[in-house]
Amino acid sequence: MEQEFEKTAPTSALSTLVILLLKGVIYQEGDATLWNLLLNLQPRVRDYVAVLGLELMLDEAEGYAFLRSRQESEEDTAVPKLPRLVARRPLSFPVSLLLALLRKKLAESDAGGGDTRLVLTRDEVADLIRVFLPESSNEARLIDQIETHLNKIVELGFLRRLKASNQNQKGAPAAFEVRRILKAFVDAQWLDDFDTRLAAYQLQLGAESGGTADE
């Protein structure tokens, strides 16, 4: 049935999927119909984006899909390099550190067997990073800096800012959901060296003026 649909699906459906993937991540929770369309047309999508030097990264269990530049092999050395379509985004050191800490927190949450969603308040995120920063008496400045870094991570798609419920007290700290796509960018092998990396982070952050770098 899926193979028949794949052959008969209109070109516009394939075009829609590729355009949306070029713009960002497709989540199952965001549009179940679109997600099912992607699953059915997955082979055609892969063939289509391969022409552009891209590959489809799809995690059916976690419910997300995105495009990344294809990894070059030894056989590709004789072929001229294609221009990079998916741009790399340099990150400041505090943002990199926060991403690492959020990935570790996500792994701990999964190991605990609790809710598949990991939601943290801004203050909880501040507590994660505070121990790796030089001591500072200016708490307000630290929170402002963390808010800036969180906004960057939301922009990158690794966090989702949650809307405040009517039950929340006025002025309560913002809450964020850690998007599970973070696992695709900070993998288990990376986490194996987590302690060593954090030690390096701490040394570099301690050497920086004020402990953070501007975005």
C-alpha cells in the first residue's frame, strides 16, 4: 500500500516536504498528517535531496526529521565539492556548554524512565550552568545572560518556550521544553567524554572575563 502511494503521490507533495525540510525540522507532534506523508515518501525525499548534497535524518521513534550536509567519502574526493546548502552556525562557549548540560539532563531523564518530555524553568537552567561559572555577586546580570543564551537555543530549535498557563503566578520564571532532536546533535559517544569536556569548559570559562562570551 505504501509503495503504491509512493508511486502515485503528486509531485506537489514531494515538493512541499522538501521545502519544509529545507526551512527546518519536521516534528510528528506538529503535524501528524505531514509526518505520515514524509514516512510514505521517504525514499523519494532521500533521492531528491541527495542531488543537493544533503541527506535526510529521520528518527521515527523520537518523531523528528531534518536535513544535513552529506558526509563526504573517499570516493567523493575526485568530485568537485558542492556549495554548502545547510549553513554551519558557530556557537558561543556558554551556548555550547548549555547544550551539553541540557543533553546530559535529557539522558538522565530518559534513564529515570519518567515523562518523555523534559521541561525546565529558567531558574533550573541557571542552576545547571551556575556551578561552571566564576562566582559573581551580580545575580540579575547572570540571569539576563542566561536568558540571552536560552533565546539563542530556542532559535536553534533545541528548546521550545512554553506558554504560561493561567494557573501560574504572575512573574513566574519562563519554562522550556528540551526538544529531543538535541540527541541527534549531541550523541551518546559525545556524552562518554562528558566529564573531560566539562573540565575543559570550566577552565576556558574561568579564564574569560566575567565568565561568558557575548553572542
